[in-house]
Amino acid sequence: MDIEREIYLDNSATTKTAPEVNTAILDALTHCYGNPSSLHRLGMQAEKAFAAAKRAVAGLLGVTEGEVYITSGGTESSNLAILGAAEANRRRGKHIICTGVEHPAVYETVKSLESRGYEVGFLGVDETGRISLEEFEALLRPDTILACVMHVNNETGAVMPVEKLKPIMQKKSPHALLFVDAVQSFGKIAVKPAKWGVDLLSASAHKIHGPKGVGALYVKKGTRIVPVQFGGHQQGGLRSGTENVPGAAGFGIAAELAQQQMEARYARVRELNHRLREGILDKIDNVVFNSGGKEGENLPYILNVSFLGIKAEILLHALESKDIYVSTGSACSSNAPAPSRTLLAMGKSKKEIEGAVRFSFSGDNTAEEVDYTIGALTRAVAEIRKYVRG
């Protein structure tokens, strides 16, 4: 089978922008170039476009427009949530809970607070990459002010039971806030912060076929959080800075498309994930799947596989030579020399971590692409292993 175009299986790093998104961005650049803070007609036109984008994002989350703040991306949203909440609530205590498998945007921010005198209790995961509710409850204290638990892990796709956390917190730490990094789940599966009792939640546009450099922070009405940057008092003073209207417009369209196509995209991706998993099992030996197979416990958009006896980076470049694009882990940390915190926390061996490759799908991928990938992968693994000492 001949595949003439590239096969992009690194969608958890970023996605290709949808044509409708590109159109919306260009339209905003062309027609909504006024400053949203200006009082004249062009300013009001830009403000109107910005507000429409916020409504679209809020609609996908099932929250009100006033609870959504547009940011420069998931990293800024997570930083603002964590730092803003810690500062606003430090008189109540300085104890924070965080999983050990969080994205660097969360993990490193929490570590920075630890260096400033906050006490952090790190929550482990089991062999499937999921947290224990019992361990979570045991870490809670009366002076806990914030718990940071991601919804979906960016390396393995493990889904955390975030919907079960708030009732536990209300018993032991009623004043603590719950922050959820939903960057990998937003727009792919139902994310319901209001129903789950989530106080703060981060999301990103470029994971759902929107533009890079745009994200959102949900702040539950009444939640105490202070700004971490100051300036023109935009967005209620919580997130100052002239609004990125074109980026927001693209984000809004991406959110609308995600809402319309979520079920169809999910069904396709689930089939592709299964097809790739079965193909690898059938054609290649000495592999370990780091992404669980249970429905609801692992997002099918991600399949993490260890090819034993091979360094993942070598396999990545072998596939790239065939125009197949995958990842060795989180795109934000794949260049770091340290081994994956997530796979270490799951108890994976050195060989399993060294050979771990992440395949991540979108609704644009096809069965033909997966079949071509299986063939190329089978040949590449066999070729590389010929030159590896036993």
C-alpha cells in the first residue's frame, strides 16, 4: 500500500488546525483588528468576537462565560491557577497535594511553591498510571489548600477519577481547592467541572485542532484566586494583557467543532487504537503496553508502547524516514535527559522506559494509515534489533 502523505501520530503534542479554524483566524485578523478595550466601533467589534469565543469554550465545558478566561495556553492557565490559588489562600495553610505524573506545567509550578515554603504531598500511581482514592484521602489535611490532579495523562492516556475527588475533599479539607489539568481531555471526552465540583481547570486550543498560543482557565464562581501578572485589568483583572482576538476566534471554532464531532471522533480513534494495538501484538514480539486497555480508564487517543531492546529515539527517526511522526513522550519534556516521571511512577523498568513510544491519534487519522504504520514499524523494529547486542 502506498501512502503519499505524511502519517501524523503525534496529536497529543499538537494537532493540525482545522480549515474552519484557519478561516476564523484570518477573518478576525482582517476584520476584528481593533483593541477590545477601545470604546469605538472597531473595539466593540473585536470585543464581541472575543466574547463569542469565550461562550463557545464555556459551552463545551458546560459553564458560564464569566467563569472562563482566555490565556496564552495550557501552561499559562495551569500556572495562573496554581500560583493564584496558593497566594490567595495561604492564610488557610500551605499544604498542597499533587500527583507525581503531572505535566511539567503543573509539576514544576508546584515544585517552585515547595521551594518557597509550601509543603507538597506527592500522590503516586499504580501500574496502570492511575491514582488511588484511598491514598488521596490519606494525604488530605486540615491545612490543605490545593489539590492538583490531571484528568488525562499526556504520556499514557490514563484517566484519573477526578469526578470522585471533591466529595472526599469536603470531608477532610473543606476549604481546599481542586485544580484539574484537562489539556488532554478537553474536547475529546466529556469534561464537566461544574458537575464534578472542580474549582479550577486548564484547557488548550492546539490539542483540538485550534491554534497554538491560546488556552483557557475555568474558575468556578466565588473561587478565591489572585492574578500573577498585572496591567490593563482585562478579563476582570485576573488576566491582564490585550486579548488575542484572532487566536480566541480560532479557539472558539475549534471548541464548537469538538462539541459537534466529539462522539464521531472518539469512535474512530477507539477503532484506530485497537487496530494499532492488535497489529503490534500480532507482528512484533517483546513489547509492553504502557496504556491500559479498559474502557473509561484510558483515553484511546493515546497508545504508549515499549519496544524492548530498542532506544525509542532511534525508532522514532526510523519511522520519520518513512514520513510517520510519533513521540517518545511528552512533547514539552521529550528533549530532557531525565527518564519519564510517569513511567517511573508506574514501576516500569529501565528497558521499558528507554523503548517507550507514544502514538497519539486524531479524528483525521485513517485505518489505512494505521496499517501502513504497522508494516513500517514491524520492519523498523526488526532492522534495529539486528544491530542491538543481546
